[in-house]
Amino acid sequence: MAVPNSPAFHVPPRFPRGFRCASRNVGLKPTARDLTLFVSDVEANAAAVFTRNHFPGAPIILGRETIRAGRLRGIIANSKCSNVATGDEGVRRARRMAAAAAAELGTTADRILVSSTGVIGVPLPIEKIETGVRGMSGDLQDDPLLGAEGIMTTDTHPKALSVSVGNATITWVAKGSGMIEPNMATMLAYIFTDAAFDTATLDRMLRAAVHVSFNMLSVDTDTSTSDTCAILANGHAGAVNEDDFQGALTAGCIRMTEILARDGEGAEHLIRATVRGGRDEGEARRVAKALVNSPLVKTMVHGADPNVGRLLMAVGKCFDVPVIADRTDALINGFPVVKGGMRLDFDDATVRATLSREVVDLVVDLGTGAASAVAYGCDLTKGYVEENAAYYSS
Amino acid sequence: MAVPNSPAFHVPPRFPRGFRCASRNVGLKPTARDLTLFVSDVEANAAAVFTRNHFPGAPIILGRETIRAGRLRGIIANSKCSNVATGDEGVRRARRMAAAAAAELGTTADRILVSSTGVIGVPLPIEKIETGVRGMSGDLQDDPLLGAEGIMTTDTHPKALSVSVGNATITWVAKGSGMIEPNMATMLAYIFTDAAFDTATLDRMLRAAVHVSFNMLSVDTDTSTSDTCAILANGHAGAVNEDDFQGALTAGCIRMTEILARDGEGAEHLIRATVRGGRDEGEARRVAKALVNSPLVKTMVHGADPNVGRLLMAVGKCFDVPVIADRTDALINGFPVVKGGMRLDFDDATVRATLSREVVDLVVDLGTGAASAVAYGCDLTKGYVEENAAYYSS
């Protein structure tokens, strides 16, 4: 699978043919945009993956049902209330939300994907959404950043990317990073394309891309109850070479993953942990995740300290991976710091200086095989504690 | 196995017959005590458990060899340098450290357990230790708090407990909490008794106690390369009923676990997470650990917010546990907040007020069986970030 490192992302990002979006304040929040609509002018083939949390929100329960048909006209997403832990009534309200968007767009409720983010355990103010969505089809615009702004919570900037592949365009719109809304948040990532692919192919390509991108992202180890990643393909651009499309899709998902990690709560650095030399990919993934998830590695990056001991500790606590100490090497921002499990006599000041970069690359070579993996995370700061301790859920 | 909730711990703690300790500054640190000796006047039966980290320190490698004989006269422990990632030379220096203590006590090196904590990847200043330990047998005293002080790193107070069981005494001396020394730290817990038990029984009782106490402790998910928990029984008090001893041993280990969790880096609260209604103990343990390890649960306790969504999220992300949402109940400090996976309409202000207590009890009932477990952790504060980001490893 080709993963181009630097596809030519458009500046500014734009939608593929036939896709538009709108966002509004409908009274869920005091003044900020809290309701967003993404629309294809024709039915699109679609695929989606959802959170694995055992307490999925009502929109997830409904979304799993909706996506089975593999066809979507649009997506409706609200912020402020996540419609999680709300029981059967929550699912009924999610259905009413789909129906309201469908009526506005002249389609049926089973062609609308619903997302909600925000406080959990609170009834969804469905009447405000039903009233508020009326007329939104008149607001639709070509700018994906408008939709990205509409789904923002504690994100510090709207997040959208687009790239050309053959005659087609792929556009990503996303928000959040792990549990980035301090209460019960969500990673939402929507991908739009005018390439023509059947649903089964879309599903396969989406899962392949997510496996090495969003599924390797961790801000704080906490898995939201509402995570959703969906792709819509309306076919306006006709057929596109599948390998080319997969390469661009994966590259964009990885780039969006980096953007989300860097904007993790309180984060000041993106941490990219590459593990190579594993016996299989699963082992490499677990060690890479252990590195970006270790509070002591995260604070080490925050403090710009080349603390080799913390790297070894984080690798060594992967009890289900057969780590061999004297085969283990490590590099920080390209500088070898560990060889055969022992600390090298590296130039501390030089390596320390590189840790002030916005992107910090940690590489561990397990020396036991040929498998590799990359995980994406961020540093742990007082800002993270402040955002999440100061928040009141009610 | 009986686990008395409130055994009558002695105030102040004292040693069993035949045990004493001494501590000194030998120049590893500028002025603080950095070398400690624990001694039994006769050879004691002994058992120990060590870190599972794949990069064990040299003292762990040596300790596993030493403990096989099941006999100890003493323990020598230094701070400031952990003797980890130091290769074969590190093991040689750990052996010299054991030999130096043995010479001072008139025994052989294979009867001395060695512990080192502090910076990793730095050669152990063995000459300072060899010189410094001379004459320490003349300093030995009856006060376990002196030894506890001698092994402190970032601990805010020395940690020792003792309790009577039958005619015997059990004394615990411990330091640290997870990675409490900001570089590469250690949980050390030494247990001394004058009860008479053979090595195999000691080993079995120690593992049973550690399973429900120290192994359920997590300050930051980061497993040290130097963790050691050892028990020495010199037999001066003769035989003690095994069930009584196991009960007291377990109760003391749990109490020491609570003390370590409460003194975790930057911590202001002890979090006790009880999970009941699991299908088996393993599942209950995994969910309880997920609760105390969730950064969002930890910051929720720090912020005194009864954020039910974070509790459900943390339970729900245990993908290998078959959580059934509509059977899941939860309580915060005794107040029911979740019933059947849905947030109850509890009195927010009342529950919020209880969260200012030093000890916060979270209870989750999985409703799927009869197994239970308790995990011990602490809140996540700016103090944790400050200690670990400000630290320089060299």
C-alpha cells in the first residue's frame, strides 16, 4: 500500500464536486455554532467506523444501523450534548434528528448520519435541533472549513484537508483529539470524495487507512463513546485507480491524525513514535502506543529532557511483547541514544535542543524482526490538567 | 483469606525482635541520607517479588539470583543512581555492593538483598558505597522510620507501619509510588517479621498479599525497572497461625498501598476504585485499573466534579471485558450515580461536596457475576506535570 509522505494538500482546502456544508447556532450553546450539515447533491456510497467503547452514544447505535445500507445524502452533527447514556429515548431523539435533516434535504432519514458531542447523561434538546435545521439547505457553501468550525469544541482551530487524486478530490473534516471536549468528547472525522467506488471497496479502504492513522492516535488513552469516522463517495469524478486512491486516503488520514494529536488538550508538541524491528505489526503497534501513552515520556517531551530511562521503561512495560533488552536501540529526533539496551554517551545538550521542536520523533528498534508501526500523541502539560479538572459536567 | 479492615497499627511503628536499620549520607547526594541498611541479627527466611519490566536494573537481576536461596541477613539500598541499563558492569557493581554490606555484617554476599533507585544509565559510584557502608553496623537502631527516611526520594514523608499478630510483629518499610522519582524510580517495600515461617510459605503469603495490594497500585501506569517487595522472617517469635498472619500481612500491604497512592507525585487525593459483579477476578481487576488509570477520571477527582460520563467511558474502554451497558451501576462516595448504564438524577451539589474528601471511593457494579477487585490510585494534578517535566536526567 503506497503511503505518500507529502501529498500536495490544497491551500485552502476545498470540497469535491457535489459536496457542501452549513453550520449555525440553534441555541444549544449561547452563541457559537452548534449544528452542522454536510450534504452531497446526490446519494453517495458510504462506509464508516465507530467507537469500540462499551457505552456507545445513541448516534453510534443509530449510525451502525444506517451505514449498513452503504448510502448517505448527508451528515448532521450537533455539539454541547452527546446523547450518551440516555437509553431508548436517546435513540428515538437521534432518529428524530436524522428525520429533521432528511426533511430539510428532501431525502429519507436512513440516508442521514447523525453525530452528537458534548455532555453525557443529559436529554438531547431535540426540539431546538428540529427547529434550527429548517432552512439550512439555503446556507450550504463550498468551504469545508465552515463545517470544521461548526463541529469544533475545545479545538483551537478548524481542521480540514483536501487533496487531488486523478480526476477526483478527497476532503477531510475533523474535530477533537481523544477526549478533547473535557466532559465526554469525540473524535469526528468525515471524508468526502467525488471518486466512484462501491460501498464494499470504500469500507475496505477506510478500514485500511484508519488502522494506521486514527487508530494509532492517543491524546490521553481515554476512548470516547462517540468516535465516528465516515467516508462519502458521490461518484461525480468517475473511476479512480484504487491504489492511488488508497495511498492518498491513507496519507490524508495520517496527516489529519497528526493535526489532531498536535491540537490535543493542552498539547505543545506532536509526538511521533516509530517502532521497527518487531516480530509482527501487533507488537510494534503496542510498543508504539505505550511510548505515546506513557505520562513520563509525555512529560519528558514537555520538559525537553532526553531521558533515555523513560523510553526504556515504557518499552519494557509491554509485558506481552517479547522485548530483548540487549537488542533494543533507540533514537530521539534522529540521534542514537540507546544501543543494545544501554544508554549511549550522546551529546546531551544537542539532543535536548532538538526537543524544543514542535514535532518530536522517537524511534525504537526492537531488533527482533521486520515489522513496524507509528503512533501519534502529544506532550502532557499543566494545560491538560487545567482543562479537565476545571470543567464542571453540570 | 481474611482481610481485616482496620488492624491495630502501632503508633509509632516498631521493628519485630531482631531487626534494626541505619541510614547515612555517603556522598551520592549532596547532604541527604542516600545509603540504608536493614539487618536481622540472625539469618531470616525470605521471599521477594520484583518488577516485570523487560529492562530490569542490575539489582533486580542479582536479587532474583539471591532470593532463590530463601535466606537473608540484610538489605542494602542506595538512592540517586538506579544502576539500570548499565550492562554486565552494573551487575558486577551490584555484587560488590552486596559484598560490602556482607563484610560489614559478618555474613556472605548471597545473604544480602541489594536495591538501587535514581537516575538510569549512569555507572553506580560503587567506591563511595563501599567506603560509606563501613561502620554502619554501629549505627543500627530500632526505629523503622529511620530506614524509611533513608530510602525516600520525592516521597513527602517516610513510610513505615507495624502490627502485632499473635506473639509476632510485622513491620513494613516502603518508599515511592509508581515512578515517584521523576527520572526512573521505584517502589521499594520491605516487610520484616519475627514470626517463624518457611521460605515457601512466606513466598506464597507474600504473593497473595501483593496480588491485592501493590499490584493494584498505579500512580501513572508507568512500571519502574527497579520495583522490589521483600519479606524477611527471622523466627524469634516462633510459630504464628498462618491465616491470622496472612490476614494481617494483606491488610498491612493494602494500607501501605493506600499510603503510597496518596503520596503519588503531585497527588491530593487517594482514589479507591472498587469493581464488583464481574464474571471473574481478572475482569474486575482490569476495570478497576482502568478507572484509576484514566487521566479524565483522575482530573475529574482533582476538579471535584461528579462526571458520570467519564466513569462510564473508562469502564467502556475495557474492550476485553464483556461489559453490558444496561446492567452497569456506579456509585461515587456511596451515592448511586448510574443505574443500568443511565445517569441517575442525583443531587449534584451533595456528591460534588463529597469529592473534596482526601479519599474518594468509586464503585462500579458490572452486574455480570460475583467477582470483585479494588485498585488504588491518585488524582492527576499540575504538580505531577511540574515534577516530571521540570526534572532533568543529567
